[in-house]
Amino acid sequence: MSNHNKINHNTLIKNILYNSVAVSAFIAVGVFTGCSKKTIDVPDNSIATVSAFVGNPTNGPLDGTGAAAYFDRPIGMAFDAAGILYVVDSENAKIRKVTPAGVVTSFTGNGTHNVTDGSPLTATFNAPYCIIVDALGNSYVSEGSHIRKITPDGVVSTFITNMGRPGNMTMDAAGNIYVSDFAYNAIYKITPAGVRSLYAGGGGTGADNGAANIATFNSPGGLAFDASGNLYVSDSGNNMIRKITPAGMVSTFAGTGKTGTSNGPGATATFNFPEGIVVDAVGNIIVADKINHLVRIISPAGIVSTLAGSGGAGSVNGSGSIATFFQPLQLAIDKQGVLYITDTTNQIRKITYKK
């Protein structure tokens, strides 16, 4: 990203934040888009409370506690077994660590935009995107056309090369990694030994359901498993949430394919470029609905509702329909069931909600 674009990007963020206003928890909320105003239906989401965790709108690599820490486009997040949150700080070309108390430190990467393996002070990254952590404390980071591996001590090596554009990742109980490659509209499976195979898609752009080898996707994004081994996919370009069974059958779980904010049964609900996705302890699927500035929740039965967000862009904290987001990106859940979310305001926010 050029410096010119960075300035415009951060100016936009500050203008949005400084002009944000809290909206009442009405059903009808006025949202300005460009020069026009539209009214959208927003449920009273008093079950959810949004609060600040770490970061602030100022971009930078500064370590610190809470709002005193700076990020520059934080994206992927993942918890380790000890409850430490690892964050991909993309434009700072670093991986950061956050304690449960909100203390932010740099874990690995010297801040230079390059692809160099090595120790925490010599390793470099170039536009890293997603991160996952395995049972042994090793981290895996997607960037460029490859996946990097990081030991618990922060030593970086290159794990997989020659992919298209790997994005989001998740891991199954056996330690296999699943990666959405939005350049090839495919989902790949990678064993702990680094053996890669096509898991679903890869046959072109589309929204065809059926067996994984004939199903099609359009810029697949977030990935998350449920307790039964079903893999949920944020099919971002199709504005859908797809489901892949352990037997390899792909279906549309929620979303009509049209853009919108409609709640209700999955067959009639609408999204606008859904991105990050997680499954909570009771089987709810939670989605960062990026362009709608919302966090959506889908019951195991496929009923879609809005967990948090008014639909307006901003960074207002508070109860569900009062809170605002600016293009929420990725999600993570801690052992206590608290939801964490990165958005484009260089902040990580927390959402507590009733299951």
C-alpha cells in the first residue's frame, strides 16, 4: 500500500469515527450511503455488548496496553492454549501478541516488507493475512502465494509455496490445515507434513452445490468447523455461507446470493461480502458481514439474525444495535466464549453475548 493511499485510508477512518453517532435500538435505522439515505431493519440486539479491547484509529507499530497500542490494518487472529491472542498486523508486517489483559507486544517480524525466514528480529513478512495456532503452539500465517510457519519462539520458516492467493485458514482436530485460495476459488487441505490436496472447488467461479470436486465458489473467505466436522465457508463473492459435510457434499447454508441485510431463514437472508467466520460452543455460526458493517449470527438450524451493528460505519461501543463497525474483517473466540473482531479502524473489539 502506498503512503498516499495510507493517508487517505486513515483520514477516511478518522472522519468516520469522529462523526459517528450512537443510534437508538430502534427497528428502523437510517443509514447514509453516498449522498442518499436508506432505512434498514435492525433487531434490538440487547443480548450483545460491544467494547474496546486494544488499538486505536492511529496507525503504527507501537506496543502498549489497550488503546495505547497501535496497529496498521490488523486482520487475522488466533488464540493459543494459554489464551494469548496472536494478531496479523498486516501493514506493519508483524505478528503481534496480546495478553488477556490487553498488553500488546511484537512477536515476530522486523517490520520490513519482504519474505525472509529467520529469527523474530530478522524475519520479514509481506502483506500477511490470516493466522492459526496448532496444539503445540506453532503458528501458520498466509501471505502472498505461500504459508509461513512460526515456532513458539518466533522463528519463521516457509511451510508451503506456489499457491494462488491463500487467505483464511482453519485447522481440524488432527492438525490438518484448510486454506481458502480466492485466486483459484478453491479450498485446500494441507497435512501436518505439508502435503497439499484440493478439498473443494477449484473448477472456476460459481455457486454450484454438490460433491466437493464439482462445487464452485467465488472468492471463498472465512473457514470454520463445527463439532460434527462440517466446514462452513464464507463464500464472499457469492454473498453466501456454504457448508461442506465430512463426506464432501457442498450446500448453501445461508444467503440468496443478493446483497442486503435481510434476516430470517437462510434461504431468504442476505449478506454483503461476508468475511471472517467462527462457530461458538453451542453451534452458532458467527459472520463478519464486511460491507454491511455488521456481525451476523446463524443458529444451527440456519436462522440468520444480526448480533451487533447498526449498519452504519463507525466505532461506537455499546449494546448490539447501538454499536457500529467499519468493515469488520476477522473473528476469534476465547475459552470464555467472548468474541473478538478486527475492523478497518485499526482496533480489536470484544463482543459478549448470550448463547
